[in-house]
Amino acid sequence: MSNSSFPNEFLLLPFADTRQLQLLHFGLFLGIYLAAVLGNGLILTAVACDHHLHTPMYFFFLNLSLLDLGTITTTVPKSMADSLWDTMTISYAGCATQILFFFFFISAEFSLLTIMAYDRYIAICKPLHYGTIMDSRTCVNMAAAAWDSTFLYAVLHTANTFSLPLCQGNALDQFFCEVPQILKLSCSDAYLREVGLLVVSACLAFGCFVFLVVSYVQIFRSVLRIPSQQGRHKAFSTCLPHLAVVSLFLSTATFAYLKPLSASSSSLNLLLAVLYSVVSPAVNPLIYSMRNKELKDAVCELGIKVGPGKSSPVRPTSEPNKIMEQIFLETWLRHMTNKEVTGDSQHVFTKGRVCLTHL
């Protein structure tokens, strides 16, 4: 096999042709990247420093922020440098490294989002068993399994992709190296191995998607059975941000990887890639903190702790524990009322009554 089948470098797709638009692209991506680093960095610092946030839900938030930082760092700095210095090339080894880490971070994020759905399912549907099922060792093992398995998965994809001979030149129809774009350059029959591997990957991803859907169906059924509006609001406040992140990530990434290679325009490729590789990591911290008062309080306290002689105020129990406590209290109250265990004078068990002792 000739060496021409493996080029020394690849040509990336530029965002703009004029110098003014290239500088505009550099400034825009710089702002998005700094916002992503700041937002995810604040979540990492808040979760690590605030003992109130040392719970499974926030432990997975921490892992998700690390993955978001990795995803956006793999693609955006290189794209900014290309626009600033007006160079749109990447070496063969650099392209392989970019695909390896990008595929790793994207796959690990999807795995982690699936784990987070399971965590929310246990917290809301089985609150009495939450502490037993989601203990610290289990959470660490689940996160480690997601990181380790997806890294091996990314190595397999990268090795298989770059073992293919390339017969269609070296120009990529994307602003960073991506598996579908490498496949477009491969020879007619040689890419079938990687396509088969992508089909297997799609089946695994579909299985995770089905698990996500079933989990949220059960979650919403449980939440809608909560009698009080406050209890429903607390439960939805921890589920809706996760559901929004999953929807944004899956809708763009799935379409980008499963659309026909021949029926995609350059503008569509750029739009989809920006959405799931740039926008999603940048807005995830905003989505998670928007409806999470506890996380916002922890971030605000980071500034308070910097001042000398100041200490952070004592805050109540973590949000997941309050949700479980609310669900347990209302389920217990409903059970006691249906079984007619309580009497009219036992106000301690009666909703809306003053707590009195039955004499």
C-alpha cells in the first residue's frame, strides 16, 4: 500500500474567507470558550469545596463538567488558532489525537447522562433505598466504568478509522477532525469495517436512549403522584435540567453521525458540529444552575469565602434529600390516612394541623 493513502496532513473547513470574518470567528469562539471554562470551573470548585454538595447528583455534575471542558478544549482552541493565524491544516497525528479525545469525551458524556438518569430514577421512584443503592463506592465505580470503557471504545474507533486507506484527497468538510469526514475520504469498500462499528455503536446508544426514556417515564409518573405542588416543583427542578441537556446533546450528535454522508452540506455540518461540540458544553452549566438554588448558593458563597473573616452561612439539607424527605412524608401520610390509622385528635399525623400530643 502506497504512502499516498495516508497523507501527512488534512485541510480543515474554514468558517470564513475574509480576514475580518476570521477575526470575528476568533472573538466569538474565544467568548464561548471562556464562558464554558468559567461556568464549568465554578461548578467544579463549588462541588469540590462545599460539603453540602457531596452527594451523588453533584458528584455526577462534577464529572459532567470535566467532560464538557474536555470536549470544548479538544476542538475550539485549534479552531481559534486557525482563524487567528489563517492556517487551516492539521497534521495526521494531530487529527488522530483530536478524534481520539473528542470521541472519548462525547461517548463518556452520553454514558454519564445515562447514569445520571438512573440516579434521578432511584432518588424519586425509590427514595427509601437511595442511600443504600447510590452509596459513594457505587457512584465512583459507575463513573470510573464510564470513563474507562469509553476511552477503550475511542481507541478502537480511532485505530480502526486511521487504518483505512484514503483515496479521496485530504480535505475535510468540517472545522475539526471527525470520524464521518474521514470516512468520506476513504476508499469505496475499505470504510465498511468502521461503518459496521458505527452501527454497533448506534445500537448501544439506542439502548441507552431507551433506558433514558423509560427512566423518565417512571420519574414523571412518580412526580405527578406527589400531592403537593411544592414537592412536584422540587422534583422537576432536578430532572428538567438533565432532560434539557440530554435532548440538546442527543438531537444534534445523533443527526450529525447518522445522516447520509453524501447528503450533507458544509453549512449543515458546521451548524451541527457547533451545536453539540461548542454550544452544548458552554450552556450546560447555565442549564444546571438555572433551576438549582443550592448550586447557585454554593457558587455565590465562593466569593464570600474569599473575604477575610467571613464564613459561609449554614444552608439546609441538600436538594435531593429534601425531595426524598418530601416524597416519603407524603407517601407515609397518605398510607396512614387510607388505613385510618390516625384519628381526628392525632393532629401530628394530619396535614395542615398543628402538631399536638394526643392525651
